[in-house]
Amino acid sequence: MGSIDIPTANGNGKSPPFDGAETALESNTSKRRRSSVLPLEVGTRVMCRWRDGKYHPVKVIERRKVHNADYEYYVHYTEFNRRLDEWVKLEQLDLDSVEAVVDEKVEDKGATGLKMTRHQKRKIDETHVEGHEELDAASLREHEEFTKVKNIATIELGRYEIETWYFSPFPPEYNDCLKLFFCEFCLNFMKRKEQLQRHMKKCDLKHPPGDEIYRSGTLSMFEVDGKKNKVYGQNLCYLAKLFLDHKTLYYDVDLFLFYVLCECDDRGCHMVGYFSKEKHSEESYNLACILTLPPYQRKGYGKFLIAFSYELSKKEGKVGTPERPLSDLGLLSYRGYWTRVLLDILKKHKGNISIKELSDMTAIKAEDILTTLQSLELIQYRKGQHVICADPKVLDRHLKAAGRGGLDVDVSKLIWTPYKEQS
């Protein structure tokens, strides 16, 4: 049997010095390293251990003192969407990977000039993903500065505890709250569970305030007038902002109608998502803002909400289009809806059909039909006019790529008359 060599004591009875000396040296080096970089400055880039157990590059957005004069750091994972930004403890950071702070003010120098640095171009490219196409460079910096730290970490809504994604400008008295408790029916929010429990004993609502305009199976849609239900409308905006980075928060909700989609059971009607629209839109917008709450995502509700907005446009006898600008994800959702609706018609239709006829049938704006068909290479420009080229095999291929259409709107269950200002 082989033997293992174990270091033995030397002649004076002491263990060999190299092992302990190396450890001490490493320890001293580590301490010097820590003292030279700590506390980390805002803007520092470092590797951070995420929930998957792996290290990912982050940028320090903010810091705060905790007990024993240590700091916690609010970090942005540069590989991921801003909604994953979070507070982390020092032990999650690999201090050996610390990079020097980059002075972004210097990097952004010349933002108002004619030339654009690579950094600026990258920043603008990133904003398209985040849905800030309407913001110039200065406004974008102001938006990011104001909303950089997520103020509410989680909310309780009905039977769900939901991790939030983004900052929402709740009133100042809620600045010290990491968790808020919402009444799922009236959307009032409270700091403590006991407050919610007391509220639920007094709250008479079992559904959103407003008129039920659609009921099919367990699905129900309520129309809520922002002027008649101002507090509900504002609370809905506060709630939505926690999950929409690019949403402008409207305190003046009088000008909007909110369409709240619910799943209904014997306990009441539980909100799964909503869309809003202006009461009067000169630009023919039929949807201003849309959200499916995280627990209900990937179930076809977002597609249902888009389809529902067009059914309302049909009832109004108008063409509609979503409010611009659209985020990249918003454009993908709409492009998918437009593709499925238009190609279904083209597959069934015999003979020629014009873009105007498609618009009249679907309530989709002619410009949206044109850009959709052009992106699918189903349209050509001949002799001064656009001609639709609908080969059945090509249509099938595009329909397959567009994916499932989600839940269908049963128009026979929609009982609704278009909004009219009451004198």
C-alpha cells in the first residue's frame, strides 16, 4: 500500500513555516485590498454572485450604511434588464474583480455636439430596448437618476406576493417601506398586513369599480372611468409603474378610461391586467398603456387585451393604433397580433383585397397594415400602388412563426357603448 507524506515537525518541535506564512501573507494582501477599495464608490464595476450561484458583472448604482459601519450596495447586472437591479451584501461581491470608477460625465462629453461617441450610441441603443425612445440624452439621464433605485421590493396583491421590477413614485410617507399591501379590489395600499386585514373587513368591493362590459366563462372586463374613480385610477398607475419602466405616471387620470381584466371565482373578480385609453385621442390611439401582472403572464392575457382594444375600436366605427412610441417588446406583441389577424383574412379571402378594405374589416390603421405586410415581404409596389402577394404556403409559414393568438374575445359577450361626455 502506498504512503502519504505528511509534513512533520522540525528539530525544534515546530511545524514547517511556509504554510502558515503563505496564509498570513494572503490574508494581509486581502485585507490591504479590501481597505483600498472599500467602501465601493457609486459607478464601480465588480463581479457579483447572483441567485444562480454564478458571478456576473455589475455596476454599483447606490450604497447605504448598515450596522457596524458596513455598506450594502444597489447594483445593476449589466447583462440583464434593469428590473433585476437589487441590494446586495458585501460578501456577494468579488473584490478582486473591482474596476476603477468610470467618470460617465467625461464619457458623455459632447452629447449636445454633432458627433456621437461609441458610448453614447450604445446608451441610445440600450434605451430602445428599455422603451425610452421619446427621451433625448439629457431627459434619459434625468429619468435614470430619478428612478435608479427600486423603492418598493415586493407587494402583496390578493393571494400573490410579487417581486417588483422598477421604481414607482409613491407618496413620500411610503419611502421607508420595502413591502406594500394592496387591496386587490379597490387598490388602496398599506404599509402593514394588519392594516390590510382591517381594511378588507370594511371594503365592500369584490370587483373593480365601474361597469362590467364583458363576461365569458371566468373572464370578466370592467370599464373604469378615471374621472368617476380618481383614487382607483391613480392607485392603478402607481401599481403599474412598479412593472413598467417607461410608463409616464399620470396623476390627471380624468382623461382616461381603464379596462381591467379579471379572473372571477366565488371570492370575487381578481385583476390579472389592464389597458388604458384616452377618452378623446386626435391621433386615433386606442390604447395608451398595457400591463399583465407577473403571476398571470405567459397565459395569453396580453394578446387578449390587445385584441379587446381593437374590438372596442370596431364598435366605435374607427380605426385604432397603440400610443407611440412603442418599446421593442411592445412592437413585437403588436406585430404578432397584426400578423395573425391579417394573414387569417388573407388565407380565407378569395380574390383581390385592398389595404383600405383590410383596415375597415380589422380596425387596424392602414399604416400598421402596410408596415406589417412589408416586414413579411407580402407587399409590392406596382404601377403607383401597393399590391398584396398572398401565396398560401408563405402565409402558412408566417402564421406558424407568429405563434398562437392567445385567448379569443367572444364579441357576442361584449355589451358596451362608446364613451360620450355627459353634459
